[in-house]
Amino acid sequence: GEPPVADFTYKSRANSILNPDPMTYDFDGSPSTDADEPTDPLTPDIPDYDIARFDWLIDDVVPLEGMKPSYTFLTEGKHKVQLIVTDLNGNQ
């Protein structure tokens, strides 16, 4: 089958009401798609997941797992964030 396509959004907690922290980011891998699993026509805005794993790598060294992890950076500036999605068939 076709490999899934990784995609994500991110948001800083700088403007968070409960715990503002400009160095902490919330990541969301839910925009990722898998062509092997069609979207339900009754709910086209809700992805139909065949994606089994969300593996993240921050700055080439820090691994994170899950669809919606958070991470607090120790330094300001540019950072590298990678997302690898794996579907139920093991395709990446």
C-alpha cells in the first residue's frame, strides 16, 4: 500500500491562561493522512486513521511519541522537529 503522509501543527503556550510558557510547544500530528484508509463521507472533516504510530524527533536527539505530545525547549531560536507516521501495515 501507499505510505502515510506526515503533517503536523504546533502552538506555543506563550499565551496560555493556565500556565503561560513561551518555550513549551504543543504538537498535533492529526493532520497526517494515510491514502490506504479513505475518509468517511459522512464525516469528511474527521480523519479516518489507519496510522498506528506517531514518532517525533526534536533537534535530532529527543524522541517523543503519540499524536499530540508537548515539549519544552531549553534555548530560544530555530529548532528541528521531525514526525514519522507508521500505518497499520508498517508503511512509513
